[in-house]
Amino acid sequence: MKDVQAKLHTHQALLAELTVLLVEDEPDIAELFTFILEDYGAEVILSNSAIEALGRLGERRPDILVSNVKLPEEDGRWLIEQIRQLEDV
């Protein structure tokens, strides 16, 4: 029983203290990813679009970006390009 508890504790600590910016326009997928990431200990910032995600970067810098590539309006590739340009400044 202690091994199971130790494994659960280890799994919950894998992403502890990390912030993940999740960019997903499909509510069911966003909910699933949020559940999984939070279960592993991450703090999740959810955005429904690339433009919204770019705005969130001004509020807080995440440690990890998880983005759908096919988003409405501007896609995930556009978002990554914009982030790279911000980092060059």
C-alpha cells in the first residue's frame, strides 16, 4: 500500500510548481487536458484562442505552452511565432 501511495505522490509532483498555458478552443479537450495537467500538479492558464493566449503572456509567463495547432482566427503556429518575436525583444 505504501508503494501505491508513493507512486501517486510522485505522479502528482511531476509538474508541481510549473505553470502551463493551455490554448485549446474545443471545450471538452480543454477540460480533459486541464484535468490531467492539474492532476500532475501543474497550474493551468486556459485560453480559447491564440490572440487571448498572447494577451495572457503579458499577465504571467508560463513555464510550458501546450497549444492546438488548428485554432480559429490565428493558429498555434502564429502564436509560437509571436512568442519567439517577443523573446527576441
